[in-house]
Amino acid sequence: MAMETVIGLEIHVELNTKTKIFCGCSTEFGAKANTNTCPICTGLPGTLPVLNREAVNLAIIAGKALNCQINTLNKFDRKNYFYPDSPKAYQISQFDLPICEHGYVDINVAGANKRINILRIHMEEDAGKLIHVEGKPVTLIDYNRTGVPLIEIVTEPDMRTPKEAIDFLVALKAILEYSEVSDCKMEQGSLRCDANISMRPFGQEALNTKVEIKNLNSFKEILKALEKEEVRQKELYDFKEAYKIKQETRKWDSAKGRTVPMRSKEDAHDYRYFPEPDLPPVVIKESTLDAIEKKIPEMPEEKKKRFERQYKLNEKEIDVLISKKMIAQYFEEVVSHEVSPKEASNWIVGEVMRILKESDRIEIPGKYLANLIRMIDMGKISRSAAKDVFDTLWLTDKTPEEIVEEKQLIQMSGADELEKVIFEVIEQNPDAVEAYKNGKEQSKGFLMGQIMKATNGQANPKFAMEILLKKLSQMERGERD
């Protein structure tokens, strides 16, 4: 039986606030364990939450950026469950009246537009972090993350392959970064994903039993987990053992390369939701919505269209340049110094992206890269020398001009100086000259190599080749005459 895959995602995103959602504790990542805590976020009796206005504003921005309807009346609820990382034994979240609903993100699938619908976005507080000590029967708890403001983005089950799920997440992450809702640092847990996956026969509308894969925090691992779970479920259907697919939560074991059961999946009624008695409903004024909408910056798709129109770059280049807001801003900073957009793109797509594999910041000022590109265009340095300068720029505060001078990389471009060297090379290599006269084109490459060797690599290749060909041509004409 031909089966299709059905995937829906639940994405938890830490909001980019300085303080927690219901108290004044810092949201700083990496602080000493249990130092960013207070009686409110640790759930001590008698404490009352106070809603962080900036968290609400960021949730609205996320909703607007993701084409959602903003519910101007929404409320908080208590989601009751006992777990060591939740000191109150409940989580303040939103249930039946979330802040945002009915949005979408468009992705490209096989050259065609596909719309992934967003069911809802709700606000909630994050839980703490459990640290399992290897080799010891001990679990430690860090409550620093408790109370950090989250939005949970819940999609409709609109994705049909693991790759579509990743394409959606890439697009979503870019939108959230551009709108500055979150830093989306997956390695720090700022963006985490739960994936729901099931199988059904092609043509069937009803959904079959789904499995949730919990707490995935890298695109690579999400893809692997979905692909493996897809294979597992397909095999169970193929062998008439679909009854073994249970509605449960599984985790991804990357070492074993498979999903493994964690617990049976809870339904909403298991959490005993009820309205949060210590927080009034959230009422959002239309004037607030209008003011927030005006602050939303240019989104990735808008920027892509503008880059195509303004800079005449191809789609592949633009996709790299707009993949992160930081990279797009850097590109425009370089271009603002009046260098070719194509050259700026080549350097960023190639050299800058190479360095960014090991760093999360671009250390070279845009003006410096523009000056480097300009020196190549003017023939002052070779492209290979420029790459050497670029790598040095990443490690120092010196200017490109200072590095070029220190390393003596300025190309020999003077006609008189080059003519003298080229004449000597021709005199010293009569066999290569004779071979060129007899039609062996590769001989000019040999002669150019000798020229570069004689000048310690400082001859301007373009000018040197022009002079060499001119000299060889004169010699041919002189022989015929």
C-alpha cells in the first residue's frame, strides 16, 4: 500500500527579552547555575507573577511576521503537571485563547510555492534544565531558565517529507531572526522543536496514529530523526503491524541512530488546564498593534526580491546572503563603499561563509573588505594575495593597506619594470619561445610561470600576460620580415 508521510511541528522559541516573563530575573545564558532566580520564578508560596510587556510585544511581532491573526483579547492558563524542572508543579501557558492564530509561511518545494499553515502561537514560561550526571545516580537542576519567556508555534500537519519540515524551519528561523523576536541559537536552546509524524494511505483524509519526537535542537538531527521514524512506521505498515504504532512521545538517540520511547503521549485534559487566577486577561489596543507593525523590519522574502532587483544577483547567491540578517547587513555595508555587488557577493559567499563555520561574528569591517576588493580591481594585489590578507584581517585590527605593505604583496604593474623582467625570461628560455612559435600554446603558460618566479609572485598577471604576448608577437613578425 502506498503511504504518505504527515508531519506537524511544535517550535519553542525563547523571546529576546532581558528579563523573565513574570519576574525581573535576568535571561542571560551561561550564568552560574541557579543565580538568575527569585521567589517568583522558583514558585515559592505567596508570590505573584507580573507579565513582562516586552514579551507580549515580541509575541505580537512574531505573529505579524508569520501572517497571523492577533487576538486582542487573550489570557493565561495553568497547565498542571509534576516534573522536577517545574518548581511550581504547573506551567503558566495559554490554552483556549492564545495571542496569535491562523498564520502561514511559504516555502519552495520542487520549484513551486507551498504554504505551511500555522495553527496558533501562544506565550508561556520555560522550564528549568535537568543535568544528568554520567555514571552517578544523581540528577542536578538548574532553575536559571525557569520563567524565560517562550512562544510556542504550532503548525498544521502540512509537511509531507522530512526535508519539507527542515525547509520550513529554515524559513521560520530566518523570519524570527530578522524580526529580532529571538536570537534562535539552537545550540543554546533558544529554538527547540518537537515533531509529530504519522503515516496514512495516499488519498486518505483522516490522520492515523501520530508519534511525537521531543526536544530536537539542530536541523541535522531533526532531519535524521524524522527520516528514521518515517522508515520505522513504514516498515510496521508494510508488515501489517500498524497496531504497534502508539500515540507516544519518543526521543532521538543520535548515538544509536533511532527514536526510542519516552512515555505515552498526554492529551490536553491530562494537564487539567484552568485560567491563571493571578493574571488578568491580556487586552491589546489597536493603536499598539499599529505601532508594533510599523517597527517590523524588512523580512527575508522582501529582501530577496529587492536584492534581485537592486543588485542583479542570482537566486543561489541571494539565498546565502539573506540566510542570516547579519550576513545581509554586512553585504549591504560592503556594497555601500562603492564596490561591485557581484564581487562583494563572491567574497561573502566564499571567504566570509568559510570563516563563519568557526565563528558566529563577522570580525572584518565592511569598509576593509571593500578596500580589499578595490585593490584587486586596481591591480595592486593579486586575488590569491588578497585571500591571504583576508585571513590576516580576521585575526588583527590592522587595515588591508597595512597588511599588504607589511607582507610586501603589492603587484609589479609598471610597464617598464615588467618589460625588463619579461625580456630576460624570453632570453633565458629560447626553447619555450621556439615551441610557442611552432603552435604550442602551453609554452606561454610556462613562460608566465617563469615571470612570476622571477618577480617572487608580484607581477600583475594580467599586465604581464599582455606584455608577454606583445613581445612574442613582435618576435614572430620580425622573423617573417
